[in-house]
Amino acid sequence: MNTTNRKNRKGKARALSFSPLFAEHLFSRDYDFYSEADFNAMISLERKRTERSKSPFLLMLLDVKAFKKSRGRGKVMEKIAYALCSCSRKIDIKGWYKKGEIYGVVFTEIAKAGHEVREKIFQKVIRALSGVLKLDELQKVKISLHPYPEDKQQKQEGQSIFDLCLYPDLSTKIRGNRMSLVLKRIMDILGSLFALALLSPLFLAIALGVKCSSEGPILYRQTRIGLAGKQFTFLKFRSMYANSDSTDHIEYIRRYINGAKAENSGSVVGKDGIYKITDDRRVTPFGRFLRKTSLDELPQFINVLKGEMSLVGPRPPIPYECENYEIWHRRRMLEVKPGITGLWQVKGRSATVFDEMVRLDLRYVADWSIWLDLKILFQTPRTVISCKGAY
């Protein structure tokens, strides 16, 4: 009986030893490699550490999908894992970014993630891989580098200001809220269609007023930052003279985000969370009325219908506003669509500290539900009618 059991155990052991999954488990354990879920959770944790410490990190991804159907794949995977461990530090994080397809290494606590540092790390990894792989095997490994915080580069409309490779946890959150997001989108479509139909006479009256009050287009188009950092064209009724200079506004935003007090600089926090000048000579008389009553915001229902915005969400920032953001400020743009109204609009319109506004947006993201959206929507008309914080 004992002999039979021993034979069975030996048979199972042999079967496991030739299993690719078992091989992956062995070298993951031996080389301190994290599983896909744990590795992606560690990336999220490192982002939060960087927000506090401002010490950047570098994510390196090694695409090994080319070996997926190759004979001897397990051996090649083990060689790559060995090479990555030999050229990284104990404090660096290694694991599956996408199981069986993409390795990841987070090089933590680097002084800066500039081009020279990236090139040095890249060459170090290439040398380590060259020592264990044949030339044809090395050529199949596709390597990409992703610094955090991301490089500030000009993006075209529809492109994200974020490097989404640094946010693998984002897709997991979206999948977990899929049904609620579908309901939110249905509410956005129905709400925007109803508003556009009901307010169409008002749209025509305002369009006529804008056209008669000053030369220029009826609608004001501006690039804003939306969900996951993607840029889109934001619509408002034009309230300023055509071709107005934005230099003063850029400076006011910079001062406001960096903590300057509105009351000491001839400006206030406007209804959309943007630092505004109380006596702005760029604004037309009719435009001043539109801003005071928030009627200039009505074309944003078109943005909602197109799926670029939601009825409720954080306000979409202007690209030059984002250039002054701290790292943690950027999270308000990452997980939810921007909205026509939001928690800040109904709770903190009179706030003069930018950080407080961002915290309210982050609170909305953390606590989001359909019921919270409905609550904010019901509170918005009272805020708009009071004209509180509108200039």
C-alpha cells in the first residue's frame, strides 16, 4: 500500500516538474517575483509614495509574448528572471505585469528619472540579458521605459497626458464598476438629451445675444483634460471678446494653485474651479450676465452627449493649469469623467484654497455612486440660482 502511494506521489511530482505553470511558480518564488495582481498593486503603492516623497521611480516593461509558443519557453523565462534579479537592487520590485506576457521591474528611489538615468538602467538590463540569452532570443524581448511622474509633453486631442502603463489598477477598477458606469452613461445620455430639447429656445436666444453683443463665434472652444488625461474640445457660450489674451489668466491660475489668496490679488475662485479676475476687461457685458447666471455652461450638455463629460464629476482642467499641479492633484482627472456640476460646485464654491477643491474631487471619486450623482444634481439648481461664486 505504501509502495503504491510513493509511486503515485512520484508520478505527480514528475507531472508537476514538466508543467510550465509549475515552472513559472518555482522561479517566481526563487527570484522574489510578484504575481500579476500583487505587482500591479505595488505599482499603485509606489505612485502614492512618490506623491508624498516626490522621489520618482522608473517602470521597465519587458514584452516576452514572442516566446509564448516557443519550445523551451520555461527555460527562457527563467533566464530572463535571473538576469533581471542580477541587475536590480533588493528594493526594486519585480514581477508579472501581465502574466505570461510582460515582465515588469520598478526601479524605486532613483534621484531623478531623466534621460541619462533611463539610458544607464536600460544598458545595464541589456548587458544582463545578453549574458543569458542568445542573440535571436534577445531580439524578441521588447523593452519599454515609463518614468513616474510622467514627462510633461504636448499631447494632441484624444491623447492622454498620463502614461496609462503606470496605472494597471485603473482597468481593474473600471471592470469592477462596469454596471454602475453603464447606468451613469444612460443617465448622462437621457439627461443631456432632455436638457438640449427643453432648453433649445434658450440656446437660440443666448446665441442671438452673443452674436449681437460682440463680433466673433457664438461658441467658445477650449482644450480641456478629461477622463484618464485625454484632451477634448470643451464648449461654452462665448462670454469674452474674440481673440482675448489669456496671459493674465495663466498667471492667476499659477498663483492660485501655488497658494496665493484671491482677495489679495483682485480675483476669485469662479464657479468652475478656475481662478478668475473679478473685473475682467476681456468679458463682454452680455458675457458677464451669462457667467453670473451660469448660462454660458449650457453647451456642455453637447460634451456630455458625446461622452466626453458627465452630468456630474470633477471640473475639466485647462492644460496650462495642469502644468502647475502637484503629483497628487493629477488624480482628480484619472478615474472619472469630468462633469458640468460636482461635489465642489455644491459644497465648496466659496473655498479659496485649491488643495481643498482637489480633495473634494478626490472624495467624490472615492465615494462615487449613482445615488451621490443624483444628490448632487438635486442640489445644483439651488447653487446656480443663488449665483454664489459666479463671476
